[in-house]
Amino acid sequence: MTSPAPIPNPIAPTALEHRARRLDMVVRELRKRARNHPAPHLIGQAIEGLEAELIAVRRKLRRC
């Protein structure tokens, strides 16, 4: 008599998926704070850099 196959666990998010979600959350928060910041251009530069990294992470995810 054989036992039934184990039920697979839900797939845990990969490190890249986690990183993409985290970058997205940070960018959204920075956009909110930029409105009241005394130097919004500095936050804008940070947002641009994070968005570029987010694009790179999403490209890597598509290749997987």
C-alpha cells in the first residue's frame, strides 16, 4: 500500500519578487513625502534611481 503524494506547499516568493515589491513600496512612499519636502528635486533623483533598479529587477524576473 502506498501513501498519497504530499500536498505541495504554496510557492514562497522568490528573492527577486520580494525585492520588486519592496522597491515599489519605497518608491510610492517617497512620492508621498516629496510633496512636502523642502528639496523635492533630491527625492526625485532618489525615485529615479529606485525606479531604474525596479525596472532591472522586473527584467530579471521575466527571464526566469
